[in-house]
Amino acid sequence: MAVMAFFAAAQASAAPVIQDPHYGDTLFHFFQDRYFTSITSLMVSQHFERVPKHADEAEVLRGGMLLSYGLHGEAGRIFAQLIDKGAAPPVRDRAWFYLAKIRYQRGYLTEAEDAIARIEKNLPPELEEERGLLQANLLMARGDHAGAAELLGGMAASKNASRYARFNLGVALVRSGDTARGSALLDELGRAPAENEELRSLRDKANVALGFAALKDNRAEAARGYLERVRLESLHANKALLGFGWAAAALKEPKLALVPWTELAQRDVSDSAVLEARIAVPYAYAELGAFGQSLARYTEAITAFERESQSLDESIAAIRSGKLVDGLLQHNPGDEMGWFWSIRDLPEMPHAGHLSQVLAQHEFQEAFKNFRDLRFLARNLQQWQDNLGVFGDMLENRRRAYAERLPQVRERASAIGIEAMQKRRDALAAELAAAEQAADGLAFADDRQRELLARLARVQAALKDAGNDPELAQARERARLAAGAMTWQLAHDHTERAWQSKKALALTDTQLAEARRRDAAVAQAQHDEPARHDRFAKRIAALEPRIKALIPQVAALGDEQQQAVQAIAVAELARQKERLQQYTVQARFALAQLYDRASVAQGGDDAAKP
């Protein structure tokens, strides 16, 4: 799970705060296990500069996902660019660590060594030991067991050192010639309590390593002690049972050797240890002098080997027909590519037991992932080819809709009459300026006030026409007072009404500006939209031949990769078949020796008769 660990380590200090929405979209797809969508959306966002606040994090994530697809060259360039631009040391060291890890797993040892040499001292504690283990594995892969032991020795001295570090140190010491120290360390691990299956399996592995190292040094009694610690149902049980039997045989105890070998001989013959047990059992019977039993068991072994050889031929034929690859895809669906994907369910095969050795191969797993990725790309390209037709139809519909709506938009724009409205606005502005200049409030009188002013004017005119009649003096006074009150009211309301008028005029200016902006946008759209349609059409036209060219290329690569996957599987079964042939030859040779011994004994008996 290197990519997830890569990203988790990059975010370990605190929960990430998403400042760019497009980066959040990338993370959404990433944590939904949609890695192809995640990386493509991220690359689009980077192209359009939509993730500026997460630039380094986005590059780390992109590099990690490229690593998950085995694109370590491209990932290496990304990490190198991060370093050149001054990325934070922790980000840089994590980048080189995971690059080294993926390169090692892919078998690129020189490139892995180059990457791990670039790591300084900025890894978090949980990755520091893993870095040491990785570096030790690289040294051992080069045959430098002493160098690996020296490196692991410093790690194992820490009180927090894991059992894996101590196990690897023990193996490195044994392989470098320091058998005593290595065996002592492995023996300590072989006796240690284990609280989970992972550690119990490691303990079994340590005891098996001790047992076979002791057998190699002719210490059969010690080997038997180590091997009897291994659990009967563990992953390492078959090898332990085989070694325990040979330890007993070396101690001249063939009867005791029969116990583990007989148990082992009944297990799945796809394991080479089981095959060896099939001929070890009759060997033990021969050592006990039970030649009849030995002959029968050798004959049974030869028959079983021939039957298994035929089964292997059937499995090889099924693999070559594509049944294995098709079945694995069918039983292990995955929507998108990614290093996380793994084989969980096995297909129906003539002899499913043969698949365990095939699927256990790292080479097969990687080859099958590449084949699955090519199949995904083929589907993706086909989908894009279909989508391009849909996009072409959408573009044509948009062009047609644009052509239909443009006259209507132009008509509405003309009906608005912006210039006429501008003239009306200017006239109102002039009236407002004159009213402010007069400052008598008459221009801002409302309808009621205008009606009252008109009535007052008529009254005053009638009183004027009536002359100086004393009886009308009181009426004239009331008219004068009413006119004064009206003048005061208008003067009182002048400031507020002038402000309201200015506010309304400003709103009119805003609306006129918006109308002009829309009118300009319509005019610009008349120029830009056809060009935009043409650009889309050109992009679609350019993509069509590219996709058409890629589809057969990817299909051909997929066929080649399928053949490569099948060749790896067939090669493993061929090796099993070759081992079978070797054991069959050994069994036939031992059988012939038994017959010769019986013939010699029979001849001696005949010669002794008078």
C-alpha cells in the first residue's frame, strides 16, 4: 500500500485543510479508490493552475500515484523537481524513500540504490527502520551480507527495533559466515512469544532458517530441535516437516523420519517439499529393511508423479487458452487502475492447487497488474471514442441553439432602447440640477401637493379679480397663510426628496451600465461563440485520430502482455514439471536399485542350494 502510506505520511502531522476546492476533488476520488480519475483530474487542475495553495502536496500525491503504476522514471523527475524548487526536507526524503521502495519491488536495484542514497535524515521514525531494512535488502541482493549485517546491527541495538530487523540481521550474519551470532539471534526469535499471526509466521520462518542452517553444518540434533518448534499448520510447515525427517535420517533414525515424511507426503503435491517426501518415505522404509514397503511406496510415488505431470499439462493447456487470465479478471473486478489492487479470488481451473505457486510469484503479480492496466486503458479509450461522438452531437446542438437564439437576443437588446433611455436619464438629470439650483422644492412636489398648489393659485386669482372687497379680507389672509404653509412644507421636504432623486438617478446609471455591459457581452458573444465552437470542433477532430491510433496499439500491447503473463505462469508450471521428472528419475533409479538388490539376494540364495 505504498501510495496510501506515502500520502498518509505526508499528511501525518495534522488533518489537511483544503484551501483549493479542486484539490479536494482530487482527494475525494483518491480516497474512493478511484486512482485513475484522481490523477487525471489532478493533472487537469495543475494544467489550469487551480491548486496553487497545495502545489507541493499535489506534486507529492501525483508522484506517489505514478509510482503506483510503476512509472518510477516520471515519478523520479517529479521528486527531483520538488528538490530543485526547494521542497521541505521531510517531503523530499519521503519522496525518495517511496521511490526507492517501488524500484526495489520492481527489481530495479541500481535505481533503488540511487534513490535511497539521496535520503538524508528527515524521515519520520516509523519510516526510518523501514529505510534501514530496505537498504539492507539492497546490500544482500548485491551479495554484501557483511555490509547488511553491519547496517542491521546498528538498528537491532535499538530497544525499539522490530523483530524483522533482528530476523534480517540473523540471516545476514549466517550468510556472511558468522553462523554462531546469527544462529543465536534467530534462536532468540524462534523462542519468543508471538501475539499475532504475523509474528508467529516470522517465528516459524526463523526456526526453519535455523533448522536448515544446522542441517547444512551437519548438526542434525540441533536442527531437529529448531524444526519441531514450527507449527504444523503454518505456511512453513511443509519445509519444516521435510527438514525434520532429514535430521532424523542423519541421526540414523529412519523410523522417526517416517513420522513427518508420511504426514508431509499426504499434502498437496504442488509443493516441492511434498514431492520430495514422496520419495523420502520409501527411502526410509529401505533403510529400515522393509524393502516390500519401499518398493510399493516408490511405485506409488512414480504413479502419483506421472498423474501430477498429466495434471500440470492440463493446467498449462488451460493457461495457454487464456482461461487463467480471463478468470482472474472476472473474479477480481476493479474499476480503475492502481497498485492497491490485488488478486483475492481464484477462478475455476482444472487443478486450482497449481495456482498457489504461480500467484505467489512477484513477477506474475506485477505482469498481471500491467495486463489489467492495459485492459482498463483499452476500455477507457473506447469510452472516450464513444464520448467524442456524443461531444460532437452536443456541439452541433449548441451551434444550432446559438443560431436560433441569437436573433431573439438581438431583438430584445434593440427593444430596450439604451440610447433613448440614456437621453431620458440626461433630461432628468438636468431637471434635477435645475431644481437644486432653484432650491424652492417645487420640482419635488408630489401629486397631492401639486393639486393643492393649483387650487391655491385658482383661489388667489379669484380673490385678486374680486378687488378690495372688505368682506374678502379674511379669505385673502387664509389664502396667504395657506400659501406660506405650502412653501414651508416644500422647503422642508426639499433636501430629502433631492437625495431620493439622486439615489434613483444613480440606480438608473447602474442599470444603464449593466444594460450596456450585457449589450457588449452579446456583441462579443456574436464574435467569440462561433470561434469557441470552432476550437472545440478542432479539439474533437484532433483527438479522434489519436484515439483511433491508440486503440489498436493498446490492444496489441494487451495481447502481448497476456502472452507474457501466461508465459510466466507456464514457466512456473514447467519448473514444477521438471522437478517432477527429476523426482521420477530418482524414484525409478531407487526402484531399480531395490530390484537389483533383490536379484542379487535371490541369486545368492540359489547358489547356496545343493
